[in-house]
Amino acid sequence: MTSTPGLRQLAQAGVAVTLHPYDYDPAADAVGLAAARALGLDPGLTLKTLMVEVDGTPACCVIPSDRQLSMKRVASAFGGKSASMMLPAKAERLTGYRVGGISPFGQKKPVPTAIEASVCAVGRVWINAGARGLLLGTDPQEALRVLAARPADLLA
């Protein structure tokens, strides 16, 4: 099985994860939704990693794959005035991952991270493991701890 910087970070932190490979579809409109469908998972607990900029500063948001970010709430969560999606090429350079395989774990340059508050109390979520076609299952509390992330209301 593929080892990624994200999986190595979680292993070093002593976090147990389950790995869930699936056939990645590069033509999919919504990668997170396609992954949830391929694995038979709840799209509301299959999380997508979105790289954003808040007042020009990089940040990371982790939200359910079937929902959209509210840029107003993102800016507020990180104490800024405005937020926008990061350009894909910049996200790839910053994280060391390819779009479609960006994980919040093991990024080349760690950035402040927020996880949608509504999923932080469930028992298990699925997040990209750092490769296209590979999700990991973990406890959201462990994700918050390892990422030093904050739970926040991020949804539109």
C-alpha cells in the first residue's frame, strides 16, 4: 500500500487509520462525492480538503464532500476579512500533493487548518490520505489533534 507524507505523520502521532483505496476518476466533477460513491460511504462523512487564502494567507478547510464552503465563514474562522479558493497550481506547490489527492495531513508547509464543526463529534470520518484514489478513515478528534486544527462552522 502506498505510503504518503500524511500517512507517515499519522503513524508518528500514533493514530490508527484504515485505508480505503478506490478507482480515482480524473473526469469526476466532484472528487469527494465520486470517492464516497465508489466506497459506499456517507458523503456527509467523506471529507474534502480545500486550500484557501484568508487575507492572502494560506489555510486549509476540511468539510463534507456534499457541501460547499462559505467564504464569509472561512474568513471569520481564521480571523480574517476575506477568503478565496487557492489556485490549484499554488495548492499543489504548497502541499506537495496533486489536486484530487490533497490531504490535510503531511503537507509540505503546514498551514492553519479548520474542520467543519458538524463532523467533529461523529465516530469516524474519511479523508484523503495524500494520493488520488486513497482515503483514510479516522476519528475526527484525532484529526483535530494531529493537525492542531480548530472545529469551525464553514458551510454555506
